[in-house]
Amino acid sequence: MRYFTHDSTLGLIVLLSLIAIIWRFSSLRLSIPCPTWLSWLVELDNPFLKNNSAREIIQHLALEPGMKVLDVGCGPGRLTIPVAKRIGPTGEVTAFDIQPGMLQRVQAKALAENLGNIQFIQGGVGDGKLGHNQYDRVLLVTVLGEISDRKTAMEEIFDSLKPGGILSVTEVIADPHFQRRNSVTRTANLVGFVEREFFGNRISFTINFEKT
């Protein structure tokens, strides 16, 4: 029985490693979001990359009740659900994702948690679906590298934020689409964002940019 358990664990590690390698190399040529069937993997907080934990990211957002927050590439709602709880019923979170399956998972969680302050938009950032001066905060958590036209996406995000609003970008080396700090900052600066805060280190970080 012990041998079976050890063998199964080893097999799972090898399988996940193989998936990660294939995904990373494929991502060098194509913009490939995390598939819905791997959403459980996205939800795990890596103990070695503290800066990527939902609690840590939310801690740096200075959220207040009544705020409007956009979670771009929300996936299965790892950030969407706790943010919705933090801003309360007078606030609103927009769960935005290109994959309908991911939004369905967020909807199921919101229903289970009895949360009525989440709206859902299916599409890609840069498609003109975000509106003008709508949000106090925008989240891009390990998503930027999945976007092919990053400048257009950043321009739309900039326009969707209220003056003084914050774009929070999180990147971790374990993500197949990892973006380095200088690349993130350069793209954000091109459209008018100003860096206000940096948390973490060169392989796992969050940068908060302000729309001035």
C-alpha cells in the first residue's frame, strides 16, 4: 500500500512537470491561457511564491467597501471571490475571462457563497468591452503574458480605470507566460501608468501602477 501511494505521487509529479514543460514551450509561440480543466492548479497558492497568494495580493490593494474592481483573466475566481467579500454588497467585482468555462466556475462559487456583487464578462481585454472610467482597481494576476497585443490591452485598462485608480500586476516565475519587471513596467509606462509600489523580488512580484 505504501509503495502504491509513493508510486502514484511520483507519477502525478512527473505528469504535472510534463504539462508545465509543454505549456511553457508552447507559450513561446502562442498565447495560450490556462485551460479550464487545469483550473484547480491555478487556485493553489504556491508556498514558495508567497507574493502570488490571494491574501498577499489583496493586502496590497487598499480595498474599501463600495469599490468597483475588475479581475482580468479571472480564471476560476481565486481573487474574484475574496475581493467580492472584501468590498461588500455596495461594491462590485467584474470577473472577466476569455474562457466561458472559467466564468462558469466563478458563478458556481459566487452562488455557493451567496455573493450578489459580481458581474461576468466573457471576452479578451483589448476588445473594447471594459467601458470608460469604471473601476477603482484592476487586477492582472499572471495574465499579461497571455495577451498578444499588450499595448492595446493596457490602453483599454488605462481607459477603464478612474483617475487615481490602481492597476495591480502580479507575475511569478512558475507561470509559463512569466513577464520580467522591466517588460511589465515598460508596457505600462507606454500608455501613461506610473509605478507607485513594488512588492516581492525579481521572480515573484506585484507592481501597483496608478492612473494619474
